[in-house]
Amino acid sequence: MRRDYRQGRLGEEIRKIISSLLLREIKDPRLSGIVSISAVDVTTDGSYATVYISVLGATEETESALAAFKSAKGLFRREIGRQVKLKHVPELLFKADDSMDYGRHISQIIENLGISHDEESIENEE
């Protein structure tokens, strides 16, 4: 239980550091769109951290943003090592976060079924 708590805190610190670097230091033109770090999952041994990014735009923009993150991986690791006291800085893996698309897909399925999610209709039935 304690280890899970530590990995969660480390993941949140990594997310904060990478987000601040995106705002202040990274000037890559491939990151010109709206890019956000949605989550960071750290393995239990702390050797890998998967960074989930979400990009507002087309699939091509997401692919170019992933390439930009991979090219800036060294800068991110160096800054994480400088700001967080660790014996070993985790290897960063970048993945696109498709949870927003999945949520839209599920909403569309519910709409197609004709299920209403209004609370008023539930109250009227009672």
C-alpha cells in the first residue's frame, strides 16, 4: 500500500515538471497546438514512467506531438533528476491519451440507443 502511494506522488511530480517545462522552456513548433499531460503512471520499481498526453486536433498533430516529446526526453529526464531527489530517474515513455475520444464514442452510442440522461424525466416517472 505504501509503495503505491509513493508511485502516485512521483507520477504527479513528474507531471508537474513536464507541464511547467512545456509552458516555459520547450519551443518546439510541433507542440504549437493545445497539448496537455493527462496522467503519469510509474511502475512499482520506479524504472519506467508512462506519460499520457492529449492533443486537441487531428491524428497527425498527435503523432507530431509524440515525436516532439520523444526528442525532448533527455531534457525532461535531466530536469526531473534535478528537481526530485532520486537514485534513478525513470525512463519516460510517451503515449497518446485517447480517453476523450472513447468518452465521445460511448456518449454517441448512448444517444443512438435513445436513453435519456435527464434527471427531470426520472423524477417525473416517480
